[in-house]
Amino acid sequence: MNKIELMEIINNGENSTVEFKRDNLRAEQLAKEIVAFANSYGGRILIGVENDGEISGIKKSNLEEWIMDSVCSRLIHPTLIPKYEVIKVNNQLKVAVLTVNSGIMKPFVVKFKDREDIYIRIGSISKLATREQIIRLSEISGLIHVETLPVPGAYYDSLDRIRYENYFKDIIKDPQLPKTEDNWKQHLKDNGFLTDTEFQQNLCTIAGILLFGKKPRRFLKQAGIRFMAFNSHDKEYKALIDSIIDAPLIGRWDVDKNGQLSLIDAGLIEKFMNMVEPYISEETDLIEVSLRRSKKWLYPLEVIRELVLNALAHRDWTRNVDIEISLYKDRIEIISPGALPNSMTVEKMVGGRRTPRNPIIMDVLRDYQYVDARGMGIRIKVIPIMKSFNNTSPLFEANEDFLKTTLYLQSPDNIDHKYDPNDPIVDPKTGATDPIVGPKTGNNDPIVGPKTGNNDPNDPNDPIIDPKIGHNDPNLHILSLVATNENITYQELSDELGLSLATIKRRISALKKAKKIERIGTSRGGYWKIIKPK
């Protein structure tokens, strides 16, 4: 890192990946910030910078040794070593930069005063992780698989014996089928469908109750699918349908001598497809040979089925909410609870990367031929089929709470959803390189879109940027305010313009780069100077 890069980071302020600290902080305070970054997405800690961005500099002569020994080695477990570098600001001031990568051995803890605290980064704040967040961190590192956790109150007799016998006998043709009840219990434990705890035996696991439970939602409230349909573009008070489906995930199948499957008893997937069918199809005037009217499909069934299966196979089962599927006049949205697993991103998912969160559930779905062995349904099915069906591309949006996939009935006016097979990025929030990605970005660079006007909000020469300010350039507002008050602060600019402190700092940085403004002196004792064009 050089001085210019450092000053740009400081000007942009603290955020989810940047923290400012004085060099007189206590060891446990620094350990907290390092652990929070390691448990989240990584980040930088700037030591020698005040909370308001003023550079106070580092004064400890042995700062690096203190950080590595007294903080990282003694207080953080498992031990991690951040990158340490010192940047010279001027002859008197230096800033230490700690770069912390997202850790592999999560969760990292701070060991202090007989406690082990786990922190995560939320926005610009490092906070103690909740129970659910700790479970997810452990899941990411492979310490636990959530699908093997016990479900309280669900025991051996909560499973449908006809279904799991059908699985072992007819689907995978297990050569050593159990003969007694005790043998069956042990066999189910060996396969991850039952488990024992210190106090209770023969409890159903999450995988067991989902796949073979008689009434899964009785024991696991998030086990169903919620389907809603609206005759509008948004949720409204009265829905055409609002129903939660409760059933074992897989159906019960008969297998003939040729290995062909025929459905005997529908599972969650089949029941959902039967429910959604009337809402995604229309009868045409064409009469078939059977004297039945043919159907016009609004969405391809195979795509919806694939996305629902993905949601069920890869969702975060620690989230106490159902998978939610909402149909509107112009689109259908499928929301799978929880962040993407491990280091998965939208780009990697679209590119064909496979990272199963629930391997037991995924294996059973493959055994039933619900999914193929390649596990690349998004890349080889969903995107190409939607392109050929109505020349649109799905929109994928991922955050800490859910993965949402949107299928469009048709391309809205002035929006081009054409699928580019060379572009693995489909979500404008990730900084897609292909400007044709979805309705939220318009037809141009995904950093613009309808929320900011038709130009780049990071361009100081852009006359039309932010509708919150009006139709004028807020950078001109900044220059105008600075011209009338050379001592104006970032906070005063924020209050005057109604923009966040981070946005003000980012715009000031852009104006500096454009050589329209400069800071004379320090951040506290100096003043602003407007640079007149030559």
C-alpha cells in the first residue's frame, strides 16, 4: 500500500472492511477487531487514525512485536498472523496497516479473562456473534454439518418407515437391509438420519426429518415451502394464494425391473409443482388429439423445479423461515434463506462451482434422480433454458440473509436481459462487467441504474447523479459550500446535503482526484481550497 491508497481509504471512512484505531488501544480491543474481520470477510485496521479520520500517527516503537506477540499469539485462537505494514504520511506521522484475511479455521475467538468471545463484523461495528451466527461459522469451517444436528422432540417413530424403506430397498438397493427395529435405528444413524445426544437417544436429524418425516413442520417450522401469487407487480393485501406446503422432501416411488421410477405418493417437490402449475400456465384455443386444450407455459417447468430443488438442497437450515416463492404479474421470485455457503459467490455459482452445504440431503436427491450428479443446474439448465424460452436471464441477488432468484415473464421495456455466456456475473451489486444484467441497472454500467440517474455517481464531472439532492450535481453543492466556508467539516457537509458521512468522504476524494479541491494543512487545523481551472 502507498500513501495515496492510504489517504483514499481514510477519506472513505470506516465501513465493513475498514476500522480506525489509536495506537494506545488495549490488546483485547485490537484482538476483537482482528477476530471480527477474520470471522467475516476480512478487512484492514488502520492504527494511528482517529475515529473521525484524523491522522494521529503511531508512537509505539515496538508496535509490530506487540501485535504479533501480545495480541495475536496470546489472545486469538486459532492463532492467525495479519499482514503488517507501516505507511509514512509525512516526516512526523506514520500509520500502521493490519490486513486481515477472511479466516479458514472459523470461528476465531478472543481468549481474555477466562472467556472465549466470538466477534463478527456488521457494517462498521464489531459485535458478539449470536448463537445462530456461531453455528454458521462452525458450518463454514466444516466443524459441524447443520443437517446432522438433532431436532428436539422428533424421535425414530416420527419418520415414515414406508418412505425410508423405499429409499434403502428400491432406490439404492441396499444389500444389507436391517431385520429388526434396533438394526433399523443403527442403520439410520449410520446414514445421518438419526443421532444420539448425551441425554436422549434416537433423535431425528434435520436431514432425517426433512427427507422422511411424517409431518416435518411439526418439528421443524422452516421445513416447508411458502407459495404466494399476486395479480400485481408487488405484494398487496389480498393474494390469489398464500399457502405453506408441509410434506417430506422426497416422494415415494415404485421402481420397475428396468429401473424406471413411477410416483406412488407425492413429496414436497411434487406437491409444490402441482400447486404452482395453474398459476404459470394458460389454456390456449388449440385442441389436441385427446380433445383437451393445450397449455401455454409462462415459465419453463424445468427451470422452476431446478431452482426449488437448489433452494431445498442448499438453504441454511438454521434460519427459522420457510423458502418463499412469490409469483407476480411480471416475474417469479424464489428466496432461499441464508447466505451462500462457504466462499461461494454469485459469480462462482453461475460459473458452475459446486459447494454443497447439506451433502446428505444432496446425495439422497441424486439417488432419487431429482438432481444430476454434476450439480451444475444453474449453468447448464436454468440460464440456457430461460434464454431459449423468452430470451431473458435470471437475476441472482445474494446477501447475508438470503439468495433470491428472479425469473422474468418477459423483458421490460428498455431493459435487455440477453444472456451472455462469457459473463459469469449477473448481479449488479457485485460489480458486473457485462452492462446487460437485469432490470435494476438499466442498459448501462451496473453502478448507475434508475436510483442514481443515467450517469456515474463517482464521476465529479457528472451533472446528473442523485435524485435525493435533485437534478443537480451534489459535487457542485460541496464545492459551493466549501467556497463559502473553507473550514466546513465532513459532518457539516453531511448534515447540509443529507448524505452519509462515507458518501461525503468518497465525493471529496473524487473532487481531490479531479483537482477541483485540496486540503491545506491537517484535517483539524487546516482548511479547504478550491482549485481554479487553468
